[in-house]
Amino acid sequence: MKGWVPSGLRQEGDRVLCRWTCVADTPFTAPFFEETLQRCMSLPENSARHRVATDLDLLPHLAAGVPALEPAAFIFHVSRCGSTLVTQLLGEDPAFLTLSEVPFFDQLLRARFQPGPARSIPVDRLLPPALRLHGQARHGSERHLIVKTDCWHLGFHAELRALYPETPFILLYREPEAVIRSQRRRAGMHAIRGLIEPGVLGLDEAELAELPPDAYLPKVLDTCYRIMLRIARTDARSLLVPYEPDMTRAVETVARFAGIGLTAAHRERMRIRAGCHAKQPGLAFVEPEPAAIEVPGACRASHEALRAFPAVPT
């Protein structure tokens, strides 16, 4: 299975199949893993005549024995808080293998909210081999695996902690005005009502349905802040990291907490990369002019509680 990763679920009757994509030696340097998969579709192994699918239950068997890295850290976040840039900065060194919002992980985690046979998928048995296959050491230089989650995966913290009890969990956040402003310019999935199941974050669908349109995103963001605070209070292997204008400082904090050393050459590459747009690496980043944002009191209070949480000594 070297160079192949599980890339999607397909339901056929009462069976759930696993689709596979060949990534060969393609570096995982795109801001999001979905972009990497799209680039790999031009490989001959991924031609329409040779699309590969297996029974999902075969995943643990197929992953067994594959040379792979164990995760050095999971990055959780509230979106638009520098998490993509942090992941990109870490990936500037070939010793780091970064997985940014892998679609297959999301499909496994959210399967129980889907209709049909997928809702009974044993995530605790299938997610580790899926991560192992994505974390293959394909080039020989990889030493550290960094897994960036989707922001709504905060709702799966307990399941992920049970699977990876000692792995550092990084919790990146930012003030609500900046997050809401960015989401209103270009909305992510969780910011659009109906795209992410409310139960993922423990929200009540009926309650959400009664909210006016402008109140939906602040409610979701408030929930993310509250989950982060609960994790920080109960999980000693977690670390709250606020957004900073210079996100190289956040990377240094993450590396110290995860026990990862950064070389001088890596720091220099980070310094250069930090001046570019996180999602469009070829463009210089320019902070848009701020627009006035009205933040509900509950959401603001949850953010203030995060800011007040005691920091881990450096």
C-alpha cells in the first residue's frame, strides 16, 4: 500500500466501500489535503479505468506493517485563526509531514450522523489505520507527523484523546470579530447552516433553526470556544494558543509543548513563508480593512474565558 491512501467512503446497499487514491511521492505541501488529492488525480494510477475500492473492513489489514509516523501533535482550531499557516510553517522542513484537514478522517468521524450502514462504522478501529496510511514515511526524511483537524472536530475530542492518550493537542483560537469577519467574506462549511450536522458540536437542531441568519455563526463559534475551554480544563496534554500577528511565535510555542526541535534553517524558511498568504502561498498576505462586527455577549464572554485561562510556562 505504499503511496496509496484511503480517500472516500461509498455505500452500496448494506456495504460501505473504501475508495483509494495513489499519491505516489507527491509532497503534502498544499494548504489543504483536498488540494493534494486533486493534484494526484492526474497520476495514471488514478485514471477512471483503474479506480480502486475495497471493503472498508480491510483497512486495518492493509495498513498493518506500513512504515509510518505516529502523530506528534493534533492541531484543533476555531477556523481563521492561523491554524493553516502554523501547519504550513511546520511543513517548511522536510522532517515534518503535515496532514491538513484530511477529508477521509472527516468522513469517518461524521459517519454516525449519516443515514444508512455508514452510521455503524467502528471509528475507533478504522481511524488509526487510516491515519497510519496517510502518515507513511514515503521519502525517508520525515520525523514528525502533524495532523490539523477540521474546526468542528473539536466535537470529537474525547474519541481522539481515547485513541491517542499521550499526543499533544494544540488548541488555536482568535478573537470573535476577526473570525466572523473572515467567515462572512468567504464562509467555511461550518458557517453555513445545514452543511455540518449540529450534533457534531452537541448543538440542538431545533434551537439552531430558530436563530436569525446572522446569529448562526456566532452561536457555532461560541460553542467552539466553550469546547476548547472544557478541553483546556480537563486535558493536561492540551495547550491553548492564541492567534498572533507573527505566527512563527505560535509555532515556537507548539514545538516546545510537543517536544519538537526546530533548526536554524527551518526558522529561516518559516520567516520567509510567514509573509505569504496561508491559503495562497504565492501571494503576500495583506490584512483586509476591518469592518464593524457585532458580537453577541455570550460569544465574547467565552473568548474572554479562553484568554484568561492560565498559560503554560515557557
